[in-house]
Amino acid sequence: MPEEKVLLQMNNIVKIYPGVRALNNVNFTLQKGEIHSLCGENGAGKSTLIKILTGAEPRDGGDIFLNGNPVFPKTPMDAQKLGVSTVYQEINLCPNLSVAENIFIGRQPRKKIGGIDWKKMNSLSETAMARLNIKMDVADALGEYSVAIQQMVAIARAVDTNSKVLVLDEPTSSLDTKEVRQLFHAMRNLKKQGMGIIFISHFIDQIYEITDRVTILRNGNYIDSRPIKDLPRMDLISKMIGKDIAAGESYKDRIDGERTEKKKFYSAKNLGKRGVISPSDITINYGEVLGFAGLLGCGRTETARLIFGIDRPDDAEIEIKGKKVKINSPADAIRQGMGFCPEDRKTDGIIANLTVRENIILALQGREGIFKRIPLARQVEIANYYIKLLSIATPSCEQLAGNLSGGNQQKVILARWLTINPELLLLDEPTRGIDVGAKAEIMNIVVRLSNEGKAILFISSELDEVARCSGRVLVFRDRSLIGELEGEVSTRRIMETIAYAGQEEAHG
């Protein structure tokens, strides 16, 4: 590529953690006025490469050039001063401060006589948000806005620091379709102004829609870099996972093929909570994957939390294996044979500063009680068994869980609950934020557990995953259960149910 167009060049980057060579002589080049996707499975080295670029981690080898000049960012602030700004998937903002204060935190405009120039800061903040096609009251507290809007504020802050390079790490994970369009419009405008944008996303459609070029990493190694128009989708996926994917594989067919006569594990009548989710009747059978489908905020997670006792239902009648029970807490649910993998694995699931072993035995130790400590040798035995069973990529069971990729963290959480041999396993967004290969592995595990006779509740915002994995699907809309699909479940049928269920009654 023409040398005058090269904005950022990373040559032979090496990063070594104890027991792990996270990056092995990786190369990456970003041009001026280019949107460049960095692709690879979780654990491929994408996040590590970005941490080195932004000064969050030191490199153990290699060179970085910005506009042809060698740079050595030691902190994120160093990188920002050089013109490299980053918006991470986990939004790092202050909800108690105003939108304007969040955009200008640490660089507030000042009056000549001292003090913050609030009028100027608000005006500049409105301009910054307008670049993203958003009109809002920037004096309002950020916490009053949705996560999606908070994400856009984080992007506005990054863009407003006169960046040359903008790194967007899963920026669309909390955005709806309209907001994604707004973001892409802003990205294209920044591209026209000569900014180089590094776009990290697990949404293949979005990569092909917005990207000019793609670089693929796998297991810490550079694999390929080429214009996106020259890379067919199946080739991209194959390069990411290092093998061909069997076309047309149906998880649901494999489940249905081994399903025996249905036997109820869980049933509830009038399961609901005022102001949260409308009452509904729900049954979950042994040996089935029951899918919950619907758009964001439809009530899927709220219902799962009621089932597991995180939130208390109002007037529900609940039966487990035909006997009436009360589920007033997660401890009650665990005693009744349930396990729950939450939607937000970083906040509610994985404990980053504990080892893989300690994370895996957590639920089992909790059930045994604090006075029946599991011997260390037994802990190691259990952890290593599930590491092998679920193919968890870790140098040892003593590795900190926070050092694992997202997909492997998800497997650790699954292992935690499998140690107590639950009869019902609730999986809320088990494939969110992980790559194609890890998704396939997680779904294979779901299928295997179902075929072993366990009851599985599978929640995903990816409708094709729900359709492929579930033998039966409950469809939610506007915090209500609006339909049930069974047999030939398809994405189209789910979408039609979301769009049209109840419309005949509504229009008489």
C-alpha cells in the first residue's frame, strides 16, 4: 500500500504472559481514512494487541509507528495524547455526572477568571453528540439514559479528543438497529476526514457492511489481511477458527432425534412481577432445550430471574417434579436442582481475580457449606475434569480466570454449575460477545446436556441460534409472553410472531 497513506503500523508485536505467548510476531497496518476490522476467535490476541497499542500493556517485542514516527505509549493517557482513542465494550463512564462532564472529563474548558466554563462545555458537547446524529440535553445526568446512549456518549468523547486512530471494541453490542445506523454514519464521516478506525466486532454482517479491510489473528498469530470485498464469509470464518465449518448442521435435529417422551421438571402458573413482566404459564421439560426469544427488553431475562429466584414473583404457583414449592432465592433454586449462567458474565458470573479452579468449584462449595471445605486435591481433580470435558483453553487450573478469553470464561461458568449436576440449567446469552468457533462449542455442549436428559433454558438475542438450538420456543414482546412455537422452529416464524402475534385481537 502507498507509504503516504499508512497511518499506523505495528510490526512483529510480541506479548508474553506467564505460561502464555499471547502475541507471536503479529503485524497490523491501518491506513488513513480506513475502517479496518480486527477479527479472530476469543483468545486470538485482538484485545492484547489493542492494549499494547493504547498503552494499557507493555510489549515484549516489536515496533509501533504512527505517521511514520516510532511511538512508545506507556499509559492510555500517553496513547490519547499521541492521537489514539479507544471505546471499550464495557463502558467506562460516570453515571452520576452529566453527559457534558463525561465527554470533557479531565479537559474541561476554563474561564479566564478560573472555574469551568459550563456554557462552553455544554455547547461543545452538543456539537460532539450532533456528529453522531444525536440531539439531547447534555446537562442531564448520564445515568438517566439507556446503555445504548451511554455507549454513544463514550464514542463522542473519544472522537472529540482530535484522534487520528479510533479503536471501537464491540461498539454495537448495546445498540439497536437505528443506533447502529447512526454510528455507522458517524464512522463514515470520520473516515472521510482521514481518521483511521479499528473496528472489533463479532457481528459478521456489520463487518461486511462497514469495513474496508480485515486482519485475522488466531492463537496469537497473524493469519491474513486483505480487502473485505476479496474475502468470502466462509473463508473469513474458516481462517478465524482454523478449520472448515460443516454447512447446514442442525443442532435442533440432533436434539429432536434423541428426544424421548416429555416429562416435566418445572412448571409455573401466573409467573410474573408487577412493573417488570406480565404473568404467564411456563413449563420446562427434561431432555429439551426451551428457547426464549424476543427483542432487547422484551422480558426474557426478567422471566429467567423469576424462575431462579433472583427476583420474587407476585402470585405464582410453582411445581418442581410435580410438587408445589416456593422459590424465594437462588439458594432455593439450587436446592431444587437448578443452575444459572447470567447474562453479564463479567459482573454476575466470572470472578476475575480467582483462579479457574476456584471459579469452577464455587457453586459446589457453596452447596456443601463453609464448614465442609472441599480438599485442594479434590478441587484440582474436579477443575481438571471439566477443563478437559469442555475444552477450556488454559495453561492450568491455577490460571486467573480474568486472563482467559470471553468464550473460555463462559465455559468456566458452565463448568461451575455442572459440578452440582443440575436438572435444569438456565443459560442467559451464553454466546454473547464470543466468536463463531466458541459459539459452536457452547451450542454443542447445550445439545449434549439436553441429550443426557437435562432441562435447558436457552436465551439469546440471536434468533438464528434460538431457532437452531431449541425444540420449543417461547416468544416475548413488550414484557409479555406472546407466543409458543414447537416443531419446525425457524427464524422467520419467530420474527413473524414478534411482529404479528396478537395483532388480530388488537384490531378486532
